[in-house]
Amino acid sequence: MGEEAESNCKRKAPDSSVEEQPSLAPAPAQSQADPAAKRPNISRSCVHEVAVPNGYESVKDEAVHGTLASPAFNGEMAKQYPFKLDPFQSVSIACLERNESVLVSAHTSAGKTVVAEYAIAMAFRDKQRVIYTSPLKALSNQKYRELSQEFTDVGLMTGDVTLHPNATCLVMTTEILRAMLYRGSEVIKEVAWVIFDEIHYMKDRERGVVWEESIIFLPPAIKMVFLSATMSNATEFAEWICSLHKQPCHVVYTDFRPTPLQHYMFPIGGSGLYLVVDENGQFREDNFAKLQDSFAKPNNQLDGRKGGGPKASGRIAKGGSASGNSDIYRIVKMIMERKFQPVIIFSFSRRECEHHAMSMSKLDFSTEEEKECIEQVFCNAIGCLVEEDRSLPAIELMLPLLKRGIAVHHSGLLPIIKELVELLFQEGLVKALFATETV
């Protein structure tokens, strides 16, 4: 992929970062600057590069749009924001206003959504259609809810649900987009922008081909927005897009992390959380030494506890035991006591998800007011079901869990239950979520 791109594209890479200005200092074409992912950490700064097809000449008014190497938009914004944009957001928006594809790489909570929303606002302004794709149905459902509050004409298409398929902005899983491209859907002819959220899923061995084929089959006239928190080969990826679609592709990268990240370890059979990497990325040798010491204690022996339980069959298993001595029970209880909630406990099987959730029967994380709110939302959600469906075990057994701030999420659940769990988790009413990779 990289060799082909190198022969058909040239790269313009500014040799300095942007800190306060929305534009970038230009540099000669074919700069040998390091890939964006390897740049040093500079607070709120960003790095910009652009892959350009050989022979490409920009016809944009530089007074309004800046240059390829230094995009800077000075026209009327398609969407106004009540806050000052960070440099990477300003540069990304300038790339969009140039009607050129852009890859935005930034940490979680840094504000990548601003760039996606601006591309959607441009589509509304220019009376075009836009597609927003995500790798998971849960993310698609969440993004649909968020965008519906921001824009007036939003639709949703997943394997479970289809809402407003003729909307200006369509939210869907990447698999749905690929299927539309396979069958030559008429919708694609009206689309100006496609937003790929979590584009790093392209590296997934099993599902990565879905993203690759979707990008390959998109018509060259469609411009793309790629969002990722972890894209180590961003420059190579942009050069591949440039070579494939014969259009410029910008890379905007920032390593500013607004949400502090801390790494804790919990020893199996142990009784404490140990901070081993702090919010500044510093390895805490003292805590790691304490962690090692805990392994030597007699009471910290592997006791053969494993996550077993009733076999999952698309419903919540009955009669979960209160395993108050299990590691999962203790770590969840400890996290709640330290006010670290909400917490997501990932398991590799539906059976483990359900078993661990049911083992929390002694724990209750909800206030009485929250219990009432959860029950009301639950009753409203299942109100559209016929009486026979409301008595299904998957429905009846979920409410007691939810009222205690505990939930399960996996692909075997009914779609309405999955969406209900996602909504309650987003609203902070689910404090402990036991899930597979579906969330």
C-alpha cells in the first residue's frame, strides 16, 4: 500500500507544529518530516501533513482557504461553536472547507466529534447527503441520539433498526455502507461526505476488510473524514487514499489528552488497586514493587476461580450466585468505593458476562431516585412490545439488575434491551456494565 502511494503522490509536510494559530507554517513539498504519530507531545498543538497526487494544482482562493500546506478558512462557517476551537479542530475544518479528505488523529475526548459535526453541517448547508459510519451497532445508536439533538434530519441504519432511511445524515455501521456499495444503492449518488469513525478498526484481521472495501468502492467524487484515537501509520494511510482516489488527503494529529489516563493493576486473589502509571505517563516503581510484594503473600494464591455459569442463550440467566469472594466482585466493589465509576468489565463470552453480572447480587449502586428513573425508562421502552414479549425472561430478568445500576451488553440480547442499556449507561444510571466487544 505504501509503495504504490509513494509512486503516485507527493507529500507536503509543514516542519513545525501549530499551537495557537489555526493555520500552519508552509514547508517545501516532499518533506522528510517524521510521521505525525511520532511527534513530541506539545500541549494543544497539532501537526499537519497532506498527501497530494502528482500534478495536482489547487484552484482554491488562498485568501479564503489558505494553501494545501497551510489550510486556513476565513469565510463564513457552516456551524458556529460557543467555544474557541483547538488548533487541530481549526485546521481540520479548514481542510473540510477546501472540500478535501482529512484524517484526524486525536485522543478520546479531545474533540474529534467537532470535525465530524462540521462535515455534517456543510452537507446540510450545501444541500447534500452525508453518511456517518461506526464499527459497532452500540456506537451507531449512541451517535444517532447525539446527532438527532444537533441536527433536524438524521436517520439510522443497522442490522437491527432502520429509522428515516431518506434522511440527509445517515448513521450506520460500516458493514451497512459496504452492502450499499455492493448493490449500487441510489443513496450513494447523493452523498458528498462519508465519515469513518474509529478508522483504526481497519487493522482488525477479521473485520478490517470491511473498511478497506468500503473505501475502495466509494466513488472518487465523495470526500472522506477519518477519525481515530490510535493511528500509527497515518501518513502512509493518507498516501494510500491519495493514490486510490486521486485526491489530496490531509493528516491532522494532536497528542493533547484532555482526560487524564491512569493505569491500575489488581493482583488475582489480592485486595488492593495499585497505580502503576500515573496521569503524566510516569511509571510508579514504588507501587509496582508493592504489587510484586503482594504476590509473595500466602493468601494471594490462585484458587482456581474461573468465570463459569449458566450457558447464554440470548437471555439473562436465572439464579446467579452471590460470589462475594470472587476477584471480579472485589474489584468492582473497590472501584465503586473509590468513586471510579462507571466501570465496564469486558469478557470474552456472553456466559461470563451474565454470570459476573448475576454474581453482583449483594451490590446496589443506585439511589432510590435513580431506581425510579430507571424503572420509568424501562417501562416506557418496553411499552411498544406486545404483552407476550414483555414476559420474556430477557425482559423480566433485566429490570432487577438495572435498578441496582448493573447491566449486561452482548450481541445475544434483544435489540430493544441493548439500546436501553446503552441509553442508561450514557445517562450515568448504569454504574457497572458487563460486556463483550459489542459495546
